[in-house]
Amino acid sequence: MKSAREQLASFLAKFSPEVAATGNAALRKMRKLFPGAVELVYDNYNALAIGFAPSERASEVICSIAIYPKWVTLFFLHGVGLPDPRKLLGGSGSRVRQIRLESADDLDNSAIRALIKAAISRSPNPLDATVRGRLVIKSVSKRQRPRRPEPKPAARSRAR
């Protein structure tokens, strides 16, 4: 049986090398921003999502990274009401807000770091940075959309 780290690596390997590299780099940065967090992994129908929480409870996830076939998104699970003077957060739902990452380096942006810090500070259950973080595979969907973008059909030329 594979370890949780090996399973996560196999989930990421389904994506294009570029998207997988962005996802891996984003995860490395998130692990530094969320010391002691439990990483909850959901290999869902639409995306691979990794949530960062103080426990194994999905309701306590503070932020997550979702990896789609063409991009990586940072989600704030309780993003409504976060101070966002630069208007970086997208979404119109009652709880969740997100930022599509152009690269993992976006996580070094001071405005994004401020949003992450605010989200962590608002968590009712704090992270325990004195414990080692751990990875938990929560679910793997049997049916999944393709993890690599479908190639676009070649344009047909009109011969006259």
C-alpha cells in the first residue's frame, strides 16, 4: 500500500508537467505558511484539492490549493469578510473566495500573504506549529475529468 505522500505524488503526476510543477511549488510554499497543518487531500471529479487545517475536520480548512488541468487556484474557505484592499479575491458565494495563481511565486506577493495571515488569524482553532504537519488522503473519486487539457482539434482549411 502506498504512503499518503506517494499517493499525492501519483495524483499530481496525472497533470501536465507545467501544472504539476506549479502545484508542487505551491504546496511547498503553503507548507511553510501553515506550519503544523493537517493537509487534507481530495482527488475529486474536477480537481485535486489539498486543504490546510488544524485538524482532520474538513470544516476547519483555512485555505486550500486546487489543481485543475490548466491552472492552480488558492481558495480561502472562509474568505468572505477578509480585508482585501487590492481586490484580489474572486467569487460571489456566501463563504469561499479564491485567487487563480499564475505561478507559485504569487504566494510570495505581500497582499496575498496578508490575506493568508488574516485567514489563519480568524481560524477558531489555531494551528499548532510545534507539531509536525501530516498528510491525510480523505477521498479519491472513481470518476474524474481528464487531468491534462484536451488537445484542440486542428483548424480545417477551406480549399477552393
